[in-house]
Amino acid sequence: MSQGKSGGVLSAGAAEERPAGVKATEAAGLATSGEVSSSRAQSLRGASRRVDMTRGPIVERLIALAWPLFVGNILNTFYNLADMYWVSLVGTDEVAAVAITFPTVWLTFSLGMGVTIAGVAFVAQYTGAGKNDEAAHVAGQVVLLATAAGVLLALVAIAFRDAIAAWMGAQGRVLELASTYLLITSAGLPFKYIYYAYRSVSQGTGDSKTPRNLLLLTTMTNVVLDPFFVLGWAGLPAMGVAGAAWATLIAEGIGAAVSLLYLMNGRLVGVRLRFSHLAPDWGLIHKIAELGLAGSLDMGSRGLSSVAVAAIVSRFGTVEAAAYGIVNRLMSVVWTSSGAMEQAAASGVGQNLGAGQIERASRLAWTGAAVMFSFLTAVAALLYLFADAIVGVFGVSDQVVATAVRFLRLHVFSYGFWGAFEVLLGAFRGAGQTLPPAIVTFANRWGFQVPVALFASYSLGLGPDGYWVTLLVGNVLFFIVTAVWFRLGRWKRSLIA
């Protein structure tokens, strides 16, 4: 059953509150009684899934859209964790092979999300304007571009898999296992990118629940298949690392098939992909690729800087490396929650720009930033006060606990600034302005964090604490930079005007 206004979801009886463009488009599309019945049925099916960001209480709308995205972001980490668990029952070399490939796998996922960022902006703005056929046309081009990018990156990763694994430190049997894992998982990149394309389109329409449910399906498929393929349950051959990779590939193939099915059968409210939408529109593809390239550079710079930072901290010893790993896992609360609100803000800003509601788009962005600042500051206070007990859950030595607690307390109160910063970057992306986030992210990670952390750690003598002090300053500084840039208002231009 669809919810009313207070629930944050578009109700079937609230058509009179939609922007004029939406009402006009719907009226024009209902030419026959059969079409009326079909369209109304589709609207009712989608009413409980879609969040209309162009009307109603902003905080409720943001939370309604962000919550499923938060769950989805958590689920997205389970693929590698599930593989890691099951191969740990085989041997140490197998664990090392999967662990070594994780940064590369994560980087390819990040690039895939970057490629499809433009889909959120275009689809959200066309949805806000009530131009559903144009939104479907964009969806088709995003699918084409994402598939092509996935195939190209898969070929590169497969061709250089040995070199990649060796560069990450793999040797001997671990190198052989890591190469096999990369070969199979890389072959699945086109499938993964098709899912990312679907998710961007769905997010643009305001439906974050269906992608979450689909991700739950693929994650559970991977988890269930892992022991059969890795350990050889039910009489199947025990394939070890290769089995974990095959389980991931099959799960992602299912995800891609269901994604295309959802796009083609009109499960997205008002956006139904037809074969005609898959005919290449080179002008539109160029626009999407142009925006997506900046998004990919944005996401890629994050992944590469994480590898560099880990190297800086780990050089001080195994205790510091272990403490860094623990704090990083606690920081996942920041990544998953701020990422969800960032994605919700992108959809909300896009829809409102498409509907011509520029001031509401601005209020939505600042409100989302304020919500994340408040939430993550409260989380930071809890982490600071109960740091010893929280870190102690990991069952490590007292020395590692003490180091991790120190790392955590040095920077934890910058989490609120980090979250607000990410939400404003999402607002830029929803407006189709992907270059400002890419510039700010690169400046933050490579122009500030990496060099300043090196300087603070070695020249200033702060040792491993140097990175965490740098992170504290950087989170505050780059929130201010982003807020000033956003305040200038140059993003207040619709892509579809």
C-alpha cells in the first residue's frame, strides 16, 4: 500500500501535487482506456517504491530515499567478505590472494559507479520535469555506455592480471591464485556495470528500494554458492579461490539479467526501456561520457589514495598497520551513511532542477548536509567516549587497542564535516556538475592528504599520528571549500533546459 505525504512516498492520490510537467506528460500518455488502466496499475505498483523529492518535508524525503541506499552500500561490501571467509577455510595462500586483489576489485567497482553517475543527473532531471520517455532514452544510453566500459576494462584487467597481482605484492603460488581470481572476476565487470547503470536510473527516479532488494538477492546468491564452489559441497569439485570467483560471476550475471528485466518491463515508475532506446545516440553518449569521466576520475582517485595512505601508516610497524585496519572498519559507518545521503541528495537536486524548483534543490542540499553533520557528530561522540570498549571487540592485543584508540580520537570529531562535505558533492552531481567534485576530491586526497601526511609523519616527527591529524584538518578544510563553491550557485542550471 502506498504511503501518504507524511511517509515520504508518492501516493496514488497525490497527482494534483505533482509538478505541472509531470501532470501534462501523464495526461498525454493516457490515450485509451486500456492505456489508462495499464498506466494506473504501473503507478500503483511503483507508488510504494518511488520517493518524489519535488514535494513534501525535505528531511523525511531524504531519509526515505537514503535508508535503502545505506543498506545497499553495506551489502556491497559483502561480496569480498564472503569470498574471504570461505577461502580462509582452505588456506593462508588463498586468503592472501583474495586480500591482495581487493584494492583492484574495489577500484574497478568505483570506476563503474563513476561511469553511471551522469545517469542519475539526467534521469532525475527528466523525471522531475515529467519527461519520462526522454528519461528512458537516457537509460538506454547509460546501459550501452556502462556495458562498453565494462567490456573494455575487463579486457584490460584480464590482459594485465599477472602484472597487477605482482604489483600488489603477490609472489609464487599467491600470484598464481590472485591471477586466477582476477581473471574470473574481471570477466564479470560488464554484468556489474549493467547493474550500476540500472541503479543509477532507478535512483534518478527516486526508487532506492528495488536496487537494494536486487543487491540483497545477488549478495545472498554469492554467499550460498561460495561453499559449494570453494569447498566442493554436494559432490562438486572444490575449486578454492577460483570457486569464490565463479560464485561472484554467477551472482553478478543474475543481477545484470534482472536489472535489464526491470528496465524493460516498466518496473520503474514512468520509465520503461524499449529496444529503440538502445540505438546509439552518439551526441547523448558523448554528454554522458563527459560527465561520467569526471565521476570515474573522482572515484578512482579515492581508491588509489587509500592504497597510498595505507602504505604510509603501515610503514611504522605491524601494530600500526593492524590499528589502521580496525579504525578503517569503524570509519565504514561514515562511508556508508554519508554515501547514502550523498546519493539521495543527488537524486533530490536533480528532480527539483528538472521541475524548475531551484530554491528547493538548494534547501534540500543544505538540509542533507546538516542532517549528516548532526548524525555523524553524534556517532563521533559515542566513538570517542567508548573507544576502548569498541576497539576491544576486535580481540587484538592491548598495544593494538591502545594505538587504534589513539588514532580514532585524533580525528573522530571531523566525521560530521566529512559527511556534510560528501552530501554537497552529491548535490553537485545531481545537478550534472561532476567536475567540481572530481577537482575537490583530487585536491583533498592527492594535493593535501598524501603529501601533508608524509610531511607531518616524518618532517614534523608525528609518526603514524601524522595521517590522522592530517585527516582531521582536511575534512574541515575541504568542507569549507566545497560549501563556498556550492554557495556560489553556478550549479543551478538544468542539463535538460
